[in-house]
Amino acid sequence: MEPCDDAVVTAYDELLEVQALDLSLQQLAHRRANLPEQAALDANSARRTGVESARSEVDAAHRELVRRQHLLEDEINQVRGRAETHEATLYSGSVNNPRELQALQDDIEALRRRQRALEDDDLEIMEELEPVVAALAEFDAQLTVLADEASQLQAALGSVTADIDAETARIGQERSDLAAGIDADVLADYEQLRVQCGGVGIARLEGGHCGGCHLALSAVEVDRIRKLPGDARVVCEECGRLLVR
């Protein structure tokens, strides 16, 4: 058996360390993409959207009732004003003709009846408005609670992501420093295999098993690998990953 080349062994050992750091970075990225705080914030946003949608429908009904109420109140004021004008004329003494006086009285009575009918309609609208206003208040209370919850979740999310980002930056720098000392061709080989093999491009051969796919290599293959020189490129016959002996 030929002697091992320490430089090559060290390069592949360091590459195995790079792999460990890459796995840590993958785990951090997965964790950041699946934070429970983010899921809770998304759920909060969905609830707020639902409440806002329901509130919008009730608010449209509220605006319509208010619009009708304003129209009624304007008409009530107009009818009341005309009745008061006729009453002022009736009692001013400026009209002496009995027929004209009777006509004024009839107009006043008709206007007062119209006023009472309009006021009844206005009262009905006020009664319709009560539960609508209460519903809007309830929606606003829910939105306030949800907004407070969202603020708390956002703060918690910001804290967690800051920690993850800091750890990612630290490991990323460690990975860059380590990779800088590895032969470029060896590193490129590893990078290509890592993409092809689901994020794991190199593994250790232990007891005849590949640490990447966890399958046992044939005895013939293990014996062949053991006879290779230390600078030889060794791959798993099952998954194609680089192997560190």
C-alpha cells in the first residue's frame, strides 16, 4: 500500500468540515424559512384580513343607513320648516279669508302628518343602526387585539431572525475561511456533487458504510479503496459522493 499524502488527506478532511458547516447553514436556512413566529404572524394576518373583510361589509351597510338617515333628516327639516312657515302665516293675522285660512290649516296638518311619518322612518333607521354600530365596535376591538398581537409577534420574529442571521454570518465566514485553503478543483468537485446529492457531497467511510447514503459498500470495493494512494479521488459506488477514509 502506498503511503498517504498528508496534504491531500488534510484537504479532504477539511472538505468534510466544510460539509458540516454547509449542513449547519442549510439547517439555519430551513429554520429561518419555517419559524413558528412567522407562521403565527401569517395566521394573525389571515385573521385580520378576515375581520377587515367582514367589517367592510358591515361598514357599507352602516354608510347606507347613515346616508338614508341624512336624507330623511333633511326632508324632515324641510317639512317642519314649511309647516312652521304656514303656522306663522296662519297666526299672523295677515290672512282673513276663511277659505285661505282653511287651506293653510289643511296644509299644516298634511305637513305634520308627513313629518311624523318621516320621523317614524328615521326612528326605524336608528334602531337598525344600533346593532350595526355595535358590530363595528366589536370588529374594531378585534382588530386592536390582533394588531397588538402582530406587534408582539413581529418583535419576537425580529429577535429570532437576528439571532439566526448572526449565526449564519458567523458560520458562513468560518466556511469561507476554511474553503479558501482547499484546492480549487477539489472544492469545485465537492460543490457539484453537493448539488447533485441533495446537499451532501462528501462523507466519511466508516466500517465499510458510506456516511452519506448509509449503504454498505461491497467487500471488494472496500478492499480496492484501501489500496488506493492517499491522493486518489474516492467516491461511493452507491451514491457517487466523495468519501473520506
